[in-house]
Amino acid sequence: MAKIILTHEVSGLGSAGDIVEVRNGYARNYLLPRGFAIVWTQGGEKQVESIKAARAARAVANLEEAQELAAKLKSQPVKITIKAGSNGRLFGTVKTTDIAAAVEAAGLGKIDKRNIEVNDHIKSTGNYTATVRVHEDVVANLRLQVVAAAKK
């Protein structure tokens, strides 16, 4: 077992700043190369406070605000306009950065891209859902409407 410090939220494992024990292969082959975690050391223990402080600064202040934001996100679909071919296939995929920008542009509030989870890659136009962890206790399902950009 490997002891690691999470630098990002990982579903089913913990949030940024948590110290967890995972199997060596999971840490070595998945968490560490993707930057989701760092190896636990005595010196690394000091980083935990700065990671937790940064997470607290990005987090929604309280549960009531989180529930309000979740209600806004559930209320209407978010439209994402992206380049696509004639058959509706996208040039690339829709990233969590694109989703966060579209939510902010729609006036629904500001969310962190790290709190957005998309189950499968969005590679064509259509309707999709994404999960947004607004607060530790509040999760919202966000409806996405991916449309092709108008051709010039």
C-alpha cells in the first residue's frame, strides 16, 4: 500500500488535501502521472495545509449557497457551441473547461472545472448530462446541449 496526498478531488477516494492509502499500482500508474496526488512525506505533510486552504478559497461558502447554485444548474440546460462536421461529429471533445465557461456565460454562476464529471467523452452534438460537485454534500446533474457552431 502507498500513502499519498491528494492534490485534486478523486471520486470514491477523497478530496484535495486528504491523506489516503491506495494500492501501489493505482498510485504509480494513475494518480501520480495525472497529477491527482503526490507521494506522502514528512515535508509533504506541510503542503496539506496549503492545499486545503486553496480548496477552501475555491469552495462555495456555505450549504445554502451550494443548494441555490445546484438548483440553478438543474433548472435549465447549458448550451455549448463548438465546431463540428456536417454529420454532427465534433472536432475534438467537450472538456470540463468548456462546460465551466458555458455555465458562467449562461449566467448560472461560477464553478470550478475540477468539480465537473462527465461519464463519457462528448464527441458529437446532442444532449448530455454531467455531474457537478458544488459542495461536499451537494451534487447537481447538469444538462448539456451541444450544438454545432455556425459555418462562415
